[in-house]
Amino acid sequence: MLKEVIRREKDALEELLNVADSYESIVECLNDCKGRIVFMGVGKSGHIGEKLAATFASLGVPSFFVHSTEAMHGDLGMIQPQDIAVLISNSGRTQEVVQNITPLKNNGVTTVAFTSVADSELAQRCDYKIIYPHLKEADDLNLAPTVSSTLTLTLGDAIACELSKRRNFTRADFYKYHPNGALGQMLSKE
């Protein structure tokens, strides 16, 4: 079973490679952001959003995470008009995520849907879309966010690395944001 799940996720990543060229416009949009990139989601998508915000920030792209439910209870005040909000939902129908679109837009925030369903409410209502392949999950029940979370994480990491490269982010810059741990220790010697 272990190998089969790994194979299913590997095959999904191969599918993602086939559409990778279609993300240039969203990379341009995020690169032009004058504020911060704010990731939003709930459940597994929220966990992926937290990780992506941390990766973007450590690679020199100002970013943070806001839980979609908490946003509707005051945390929308953390997001400013110069920011871009990336709303993550595999189905594009998660109400706790979708409900943020109107107040974000009313506050002048650019919105980006990060989903596998191009005709979903999330994708249709956001200003921009990151659409990844809608594939079967890796578990035998086709229920647990496995393939979908892997695709979201991988694509988000790829975008973070691309933005970092476009901004000429260096190892010295990385050290400024990551002075501790094994990486900080290694970079301090440089």
C-alpha cells in the first residue's frame, strides 16, 4: 500500500508538470505585489497555507497566513489593500474560504483562487486563479487530502522559488531571515 500511495502522488506531480507553463500570469501578479501575500484556508488547505506563507517569507517574499474562519471574526483587519490574498480550497466550494471574497474585495484586496476546480465559486469570483489538476486522492477511499495537498504544496513551493529568483534573493538574504538552526549555522560560516 505504501508504494502505491507514493506512486499515485508521483503520478499526480507528473500531471502538474504538464500544465506548469500556464502559471506565468499568476507569477507576474504575485511578483508585482506591493504588500504581502496572505494565504488563507481551513483544514488541510489551511495547514498547506501556513507552510507556504512560511516558505515565501523565508525566501524574501513578505507573506503570512490568516485562518479563513478567524478572518471573518476580525482578522481581516490584518490584510491591507496593497496585499494579495491567496484563498486555498481544493473543491473551490469551502464556505469558510469563499465567504472571505466579498469583504476582501470591499477592502480593496486582490484575490487569488488556489483550487483544482476551474468553474468553482472560488475560481469564478476571485480576481486571479491558480488551477491545478483535479485528480483522484491517493487513499483507497478517494477522500483524504493527499494528492490535492501535495499538488498545492508543490506548486506553491515552485512559485515561491520562482519569485525569490526574480527578486535576486541571495544566500546572505536567506541568512537574515534564518539565523538559527543548522541552516543558520552553515550560512553564518559563509
